[in-house]
Amino acid sequence: MAFYGVGIDAEVIRLIVEIKLKLANKYGAFGIRQLDLAFKNYDRDRRMDLDAEEFVGVLNALGIFVRHIDYQALTKYFGRDRPGVDYASFVDRFREPLCSKKEKLVKQVFDKLDTNGSGYLDPAEIGSPPLSKLTCTSRTKTSTS
């Protein structure tokens, strides 16, 4: 197998799916949270990345055991610009995208908070308008008879 060539993307996708399934089977809906906590616990130097030994420790602590070459492929893939596994790029692969309703609500909240329209929130904007002014749609469906 060409782990360090063209085939690394496909192999990493396979490994991510395998790890997701193992997390879901063991922790249910809290799998991503357990991954997040384990990552932070093993990050000894608090640089938000793990060296190879720390990374193996995270997966093993979660009951995930893969072949040595799989650890190498994951480490190489998620540490492309530096040695080790980057926290954000690894953990974000396990997060599911927001559904359109939730995405719309998050954008609505953001737009209310971004009072100067810069596209960024600065400390003065956070908490400025009350969130009660947001218009939320009802969760109950109305039936028409």
C-alpha cells in the first residue's frame, strides 16, 4: 500500500471512519467529547499537538488499537507542516457538520452580535445585544385540518 503517496488520503478516511465507529460503539453520542478530553489530557506541553507517543496514548486510552503503520499514516497526515498530530485538524474530522437549520441559527446569532458588520467578534461586541431579540421559529408543527 502507498501510505505515503497518493493512497494516504483514502487510507486516512478509512481510519477515521473506523475510529468514529469505535468511539460511537463505546461512548455513543459522547465519543467526540471523550476524544477531545483524551487529546487534552495527553498533550503534556499544551501546544495543542501530540507527538507520536502521545497520539498512540490517546487512541489506546479510548480503547482504539490500530496497526503501527496506521498510526504512522495518521501522524503524517495530520502533522503535514510539523511533527506530531495537530489537535484542531484531527478532532475536527470527527465533528459532524451543522444541519441547515442550526447553521442558520448560528449565523443569525453571529450577525446580531457582530454589531459593526466586520465579520469578526471583538470583546466589546460579545454580550452586547440581548439574545432574546432573536427570532426563532417554533419547534412544534402546526397541523392543518
